[in-house]
Amino acid sequence: MTQRYYVVREDMLPEAIVKTIQVKEMLGRGEASTVHEAVEKVGLSRSAFYKYKDGVYGLHELERERIVTISMDLEHRSGVLSKVLSLVAGLEGNVLTMNQTIPLQGFANVVISVDISQLNEELTTLIEVIRSQEGVRKAAVIGQG
């Protein structure tokens, strides 16, 4: 599933979304040292912040981040997924989300979203390295933002 993004004028957004962005900006600038402190300052519940924090971004945040979604079919053997995740981390990729199906016929589909803004290699190199790992049947980029 491809992630879709929209640019929406601030006055059109619900208050909780606007305040979530304000909290993230305060934390980024060091105006608050904890989420608790920041949400109190803007008048937002912590639960609302955690509900929205991974889905709303200021436009400047999206410009810095490069997120790709990678789909893989992995053998159902101990350590295969762990090795793939270690490879991604070793190349300075940051796994943001991961979803895995129940293994069928010895394979499980795993989809990961990875922030590649700090990646040491080209994306094509990352995919080639993942594909070359023992236990990886296939790996492909299915979305890029």
C-alpha cells in the first residue's frame, strides 16, 4: 500500500493535529525536554500526541526525510529477519515500521518502512545487499516518499 501525503493549510486542520506539530517542533528546538512538558505547554493530552506524532509532519520535516517501503519474502528460519534488520541499521537506515505475515509454505512476507536520509549507500545497493542475504527470496521497493 502506497502512503499518500497531502498539503493542508493549518487553519483547516483539527486542533489536536496542529498542537501535535507544535509539540514536535518544541522538542526539536529544545524548548521542552520531555513530551510531558511540551504537551502541557500547548494544552494537548499525551495520548493525542502519541496517536498523531508518527503521521503528521511539518513540511520542513518531510523535506529532510526520505522514507522507502520495502517488501521482502523471507524464509521462516530463526535469525533471517534479524540479519536483514541488522544490515539496514549497519548502513545507517532507520526502520520506522515493520509488518510481517504469518509464514505460509515456509515463507513470510515482511514490509518495512525505512528512513534512508542518513543511508551510507545508494538505495539500490541496500536492496542488492538485502537480496543477497541467505533466506531472502525477494526484496523490492514498493513505495518511496
